[in-house]
Amino acid sequence: MSYSLIKDKHSSLTAIINNYNGQLISLNDGKDEFMHQGGRDKTDPLRNTEGWPNSDLIMFPIVSASKDNVIKYGPHLYPMDQHGIVRAMRPFIKSDESKIIVKYIYRADTKIDNSLRHKKDPKNPEEMSLPFSFDMEIEYAVDYKLLHTSITVKNISDVAFGYALGKHPAFNSFTDDPKKGRFLDDEDMVIMCSDEFNDDVELNLENLMEISKTGAKVLKNQSCAIYVHKNNRITVNSNLGDIMLWSPSKNLFCMEPITGKAKKGTLVDLSPNGTYKNVLNPGEAKRYNITIDVI
């Protein structure tokens, strides 16, 4: 096992990154573990894959799935699994006492192995590739009860491309027994709020589990989502644009900042005038910010 850890000097909040897959596998305030444990190393006795075998994913350059598990760029088609290519890449990790930096480097036409997911479902491509190059840097830092995350994507190509970006943290939904989990009661909910905090909508997580049987709940133009149980809460804020909610099982739920998501069944076109409104021109970099507040 190879993990990187940062801890706030003024509180007990710690964050841990799995150096192998780049996933945020732990956010712990000394009393509670907030992250689902699916992304830990296979040899780690704390690993728990019930519901989802990950703790966190970076979704890029697509969010959700493209029709027939391929994407289009210009006249050509390229194999692409759900949520994109970064989830299958190995990261480069740097860390010190105050921050952890996770970096992904992709160069055009490099084949990325996806055989593990292909073995689970032959519909998933065995390899993935893209016709353009990019660098992605994710920086984590803790500040009292906040985890700050910045994601910077830079186009290293001489061509422009469209993209969607998302972060897919999975949180523990148990409140009493972390080993057994606990079915969500009426006091467990997600509150969606706009930038103006107007017209807030409350969604019981039991209902979210029912919605998640056929897909995720996408909240357009939302900057934050809040999980509330009694006097405890987890708040996710971001400037990505939308929030996606998903709960595959009673022991976990996801509050996922995304830049956007194509309609189900869309053949995603990453050409500059294609499916997504977000475009990176040659040499251009864009930065996004996410905070997770566990007060």
C-alpha cells in the first residue's frame, strides 16, 4: 500500500490519497470517516467495496457514458468508457506537509489499458485513446474542517477540443455503525442550493437510491449540495456549474460537481463545436475549485 496524507495543524482533519489510483480514500476528523472505502488498495483490510469499488473518480473528458462506448472527434471514432480516460490512468503524486498534488499526463494516441473493467463487462472498451494531449493537476489542502481541491486542465495539443469534467467523491451514509451501515431514515437528506440560495429543494436519500436505479440526478446551475443528518452535515461547493447526485446502495452516496452531462444515448463529439460548451484551445489551461466542508 502506498498512500499520501495531509493533516490540518489546527484540527484533527486528515485527507488521504491512494498513490496508485489517485483517489481520495479518506477524509477523517478523528471521530468520523466521511469517505466510502472502495478505493483503498486491495490488500488494505479497511477496503469496503459494497455498493461501489471506488472512493472517488475524476471524470474527463466525458461525464457519464457515450453511445456505444465511443466518442467522436472530427470524422473519427475512439473507444471511451463511462466517465472518460483519466479514471484508468496512473497518476504522478507529490506531497508535503501542507498539500498533495496528483498529476495526470496524457499524450495523443497513447493507448490506456482498461482491461479490468472490460473483463467485468465486455461492453467496456479494453483500451482507450484520444487524438489530443492534455495535462491535469489536482491539488488537495486541508484547512480546519475544509478540504480544498483545485483541478487544472491544460491543452498540450496544437488542436482545440471540447470536454466535460467532474469529480465523483463517494461519502459514507452510515451514522451509527460504520461496519454494518444503516438504512437512511427521514432525517437523512440532500439539500440542493443555488448561488442565491433561493428555492432550495430537499431530496431524501432513500428517494435518491430509487432514482439511481436508472441513472443519476443532475441539478443544473447548482454550486453546492449539502448532506444533513441531525446535527451533522457534509457540504460540497464548486464552480464547475452543475451537481450530480447518485446513491447505488444504502451505505454510500455521491455529490459530484460536473461541468455538464450529455443526454443519455448521445454519441459525444469532442470536436470544438461538438457536444460540450467547454472548449480548451491549444496551450490554454482552465482551473476549477471544489471544497468539502465537514462541519
